[in-house]
Amino acid sequence: MVELKETRPCAGLLPLHIGAVTLEEMTPGRLTSLSPFGDASEMSAALEKAHVCALPKPNRSTGKEGARCLWFGRGEALLMGPAPDAALGTHGAVVDQSDAWAVVSLQGAGAVDVLARLVPVDLRDAVFKRGHTVRSQVMHMNASITKLGADQFMIMVFRSMAGTLVHDLKAAMAAVAARG
């Protein structure tokens, strides 16, 4: 009989440190898609009561590490960290996405320069501030990018694209390091 073993999406690929930039896999806990039925205010109130973070406005995130909620598209948010409170299910669809995503942290001086080579969105400090999030492309992959702090980004892609994400980021990290 075959024994299956659980592995992380980026197992054996990370961490990487090239130049002043580090790429590491994150362990965000449970990932739960939240889609309110109609008016989102009731789900937002239930989310805030249970997890101390409200539904975010478009292109924003709420909460902090341990219980964070990201805007994930029109009418959709992603709760990261805790198992969702059962009360959320009375206000909308609550779907476990934990095994669907690879989540990495790109950080260090030059992180924004690395992403500038791969992402068609302006992620510089003047435009993209802490707590901002965007759904975009990293090269040809659909992604979610959230700014966690100065020179620190959380990048999420479908789990099946984890190797490609690491490959593309590694090449961009090397190119940025070679400049300086």
C-alpha cells in the first residue's frame, strides 16, 4: 500500500537569500474564502466579533498575523489563520481553501525592484502602502500580493504554480542583485 505524506507547496525550494532579498514560505494557517449573501455588513460584523477583523474594502486587508482578512475579488474575501467561526456560515458561503494556495514572503531592500520585473502593478511605497492588497499577475500566474510592511510582501499563487513562482522570483532576485 502506498503511504501518502503531506508536504508544503514549496518544500525543498525555499528559503532563498539572494543579494539583500529573502524569499521564504509562509505558514498562514487556515485559508477560508468568504462570500457574503447580499449585504456584506452582517458577515463583516460577525467576522469582527469572532476574529477581530472586518471584511476589507477593495484592495485592502484587515487584521494582522494570526487573523488576517484579505480582499480577494469582487464579493470575496480570504480569512487567513483561524478556523472560521460557525456564525459566518449564516451570512455567506464559507469555503476552506487551505490546500489550494502557495504562500511566500518576499522581503528585504530591493523586494519592490524584484516584483517590478514580474508584476504589472506599481508596488512602490508611494502608491502601495502597508495593508494594501491586489489581485494581479506574477508573470503569467494569477496571484494575490499584499504588503505586510516596509520591503515585505506576501505573495499567493495556486499551489500547482509554486515551483514556477519560486523559479521566476529567483531569476528576478538574481537580476536585481547583479545590478547593485
